[in-house]
Amino acid sequence: DITHPQEFNFTTFDSEGMDQMIIQKDIPFYSTCEHHVVPFIGRAAIAYIPDKKIVGLSKLARLVDYYSANLQNQERITMQVADELEKQLEPLGVAVMLKAQHLCMQVRGVKKPDTWTVTSAMRGIFMTSQTTKEEFLKLVDF
């Protein structure tokens, strides 16, 4: 389960004119550090502003699970989720944030428990509109 992503059907639907931000947050995820082969555990937040398509809500969490289930790094998971949403939905914008604690930081090396790493990928209107970006950051509240 840890290193074998489960395939799933990325179900999309007509947006029916929905043109406002859709956010899913506090999505738990688990992965394994490719550098130290120990777990990192955290939460993800995903937002997008649809153009013509929306996605089945469970697919956002499944997408995080899919890219987390491997020897990974947090930065790559963040980018892969954003890239896949852009590819599948062609939205006006995508924002992905991951917040995680890495056991490689806690139990070896620097030994700093309670340290959180936050990564983000902003695309489209989340990069070009400060208002949109600020709305996302306020609603995510990491």
C-alpha cells in the first residue's frame, strides 16, 4: 500500500456555470521520504476555479493518495497534484498546499519534532490575482 498507487477513474462533470472557488482541505496523506525511507504525514488543501468541468469530490483526496503512495518528496507531490488537475479539468486556476511532518526531521539528523513543512503550487488565476490567492490562503488557514 505504501509504494503502490491505486488507480482510479478521475470522474468529471459539466460545471453548469459554476465559476467560484472549490476548496477541499484537511485531506490526510501519508508518504515515504525517498531520501531517508521514513514516513512523512500531513494534510493537503486543494482549490480550483472551474471553467467547463468540475471533478467528483472524492477524486481530490484520491489524487493526493495516488501521488503520495510511493517513495516521494513533498514538493513533487504538490506539483503532481496541481499538474494533474490542470490537465484533467483545464480550470481557470489551481492551488495546492501540503503541510507535513517528516520523521526524517524528527528522529534523525537535526531531530526537530513539531516542525512542519508547507509546500504550494499555484497556477492560473491563483498566480495572477492577489485577491484570489489571498482568499485561498485565508480559507485554508494552514
